[in-house]
Amino acid sequence: MFKKITSAIAFSLLLPSMTHATELPGTELYPGEAKLYEAALEEGLVVSFDTGPTWANWGTMFKRFKERYQGMDIVYNDLGSAATVVALDKAKRRPQADTAYYFAASGIDAANKGLTADFRPLHADKIPPVFQHETGQWFTIHTLNMAFLVNKKLVDNVPESWADLLKPEYRNSIVYQDPRSTGQGQVVVLAANFGAGGDMDNFEPGIEYLAKLHGNGNVLRVTGTTPYAQFLKGEIPIWIGYENDGFKAMVNDGMQEDIAVIIPKEASAAAPYAISKVKNGPNPNAAELWLNYIMSSEGQQTFAEGFVRPVLTDTPMPQSVAGKLKAAPQIQPVDLLKAGKNKAQIDDAWTQRVLTQG
């Protein structure tokens, strides 16, 4: 799973604004913003599914949205990607949500079930085609990218490449998640495949590479859930995982200079996270105002402050992440349609040829 699905589903309502001014602070972010804001104020509310405030800096996004659009309120929940699609499907006759956020594979699922609406947001022309539905029924707003998270207390030489990981000095050092049962594990396989010269139509190089990595004895274990807590405890020398977890460990959880976050130099993979306007949602104008704000320069910078890479790759990096989210042109987008089509074949190959090594 790409996100933890909470066992208790709870809604949280941000405190309502006391003022209801209709004037925007400063100039419009895009033509028609003021008119859309006026229409959204008639609704007064946007219901945003699966945007838990501690994930990807959504809490700051809520605050800044309400500061710009006085009089607008937000209701949110934190369901998890798959559970969000289930909730939308159950309520499709009388939708409760205006927008839904999820790992993009769940966005594809929601669109296929007829749960989402066409909407082309601000800067849609800058989103890579592989990262959005052709009519905007889902579109990527940020990515999570595969990296080497290295505990420098346990590793003398920080690996910089997939080739480095094959070296004998990293024996019994590497942990990653199971690609058969976790989304993050799937992205590990795709990232290794890109690094070994494969692409979304040829997965053989990645399977061969991982078989060699296991065969060399360099993999300590494969896990079925995120090993974040074990990494913080110093139980994992090298975790192939999402770079934002590395920066979270560095900045928020005390590892500081004891951790290195490395995008492998050959190539890595970008896992897309997407959002949709919900079909027949109760507040359609508020939904569009919210989605356009997320795709604005300010919204995209807010994601960067949470150590996730904005889908608009030309977004200036805030000072708070300067030197961390560095330019990495070797990161390649994951085509989820192709990944989904080939998942069973990849899982079988990994089980038969990778897991049996070592």
C-alpha cells in the first residue's frame, strides 16, 4: 500500500473563517479566479477526501487556501487510497466528496468506475501526459520518488548508484518492500528496472538486476509494511524507499546528518499521486477553486515544503528544502497503465527468479 489506511475514519472540520470578503489578496493567479471564488463562496465549503493534514503538507495547504479565499471552509478525511475509491463508490448516488486524492492507480480505478468528473486544472498543459487522464478525470499533483536511504552510522561508503549496491561491502545491508503486496515495493522494481536499462515495455533488466542483488547476499530482508520505525532505530543500513521518508527522518525525527538520501545516478522512478473532481459532488465550484489552487505555484511549493516533488518540475524550491530536493533529471515517470497491465507477470518473475536467490 502506498498510504496507511486508518482503522477509524474520522472527519475534521477546520475552524470557519470569521470574515467573508470576496476580494482576492493581490492579483489573480489565473484569468477567472475572482469569478470562480465568488461562485465558490455561494457554496462556502469544499469536501476533500483523503488529504490527512500530516501527509504531504496538506495541513499547510488548507491554511493557505483559507487565507487566500476568506469565507471558504474545508472538510477533510484520511482514508487511504483504496478506501477512498470504496467510499466514493458507496456514495455514488449521493456523493459526499468534492475532490479525492490518492495514489494515481486508485485514480485510474475511480475513473474506470465512473466516479470522477472531467476537469482540466490550472497548468494542466505542464503535466506529462502519462501523469494525467486525457480529459482530466484524474491528474498528478506531486510525486514520491525512489531513493537510497542510507544510515551513515552503519555504512562506511554511501552508495551512489544501482551498480554500487551490488558491491560485496553491502552484504546483508539492504531492505525494501515486497512488490507483490505493496505499492512502494512495485516502484522499487520499476526504479531498479530503469536503472538497469529497462523501460515500461521491458521489465527483464530489473528482474535480472534484483536477482543478482539477492544472489550476492546484499539484501537483508524484504518487508510487507513500511520499515520506517526500524530504520529510525538503526536496524537498517540501507533502505530503498521514498526520498520524502528520508528527509522526514533527517529533519523531523532526529537523524540529521546520520542519514544520506541518494537518487541513484543511473535512473530512478517517480510514483504519481493524483487528485480528481468527484462526479456530481455537492460543491462543484469550490472543488475547482481548490484544485486550481493546488496546481498554482503556491500550492506546488507547499508540497515541496513537505519534501515531496511537485508535478510542475519548474516550481522554485522553497528555502526550507534548499539543498535537499535537488534537481534529478534521471527520475523517470511510472506509466501506471502499463505497470498495472504487467503486474501479475512482474510479480511471478520476482517470486520465481528473485526471491529464490541467496
